[in-house]
Amino acid sequence: MIRVLLFGVLATKTGTKEMSLEIETPVTIEGLIEELRKRLPSLPEGEFLFAINEEQASKESIVHDGDTVAVMPPFSGG
């Protein structure tokens, strides 16, 4: 099981901040996002930032059973 945390507009658009996914692992972040889109069709399109177990990750990063994945919208600031 993978714990997924959604932040900002992603949580607002999907109506959830956290969910658990039972999917075959290992899986890339990109594969995880594809599965999330199937389960959460309201997930906005676009580029996201990712973290696995509180460490920055990319779409190519590998997720394992028991991991926590944070999916965040891009940040801007000044």
C-alpha cells in the first residue's frame, strides 16, 4: 500500500488530502500519477512536484510498498 498526500489546489479539486493506494510495486511516480488519474478524474493536468518519504523526487523515481508520496502543485514566490 502507498500513502498519497495531495496538497493545495490538487486537494481542493479532488476533494481529498490523503488516500491509500493498493497497486503493484515497485512503480514510478509517473505510473502512480496515471493510476491516480483513473481513480481521481478531477486531478488537474499539469506539472507537479513530488516527494517520497519527505525527500524530493522526480517522475522517474521509484515508489515501493509502504512509501508515502506527496504530490504538490508548483510553487511560485518572490
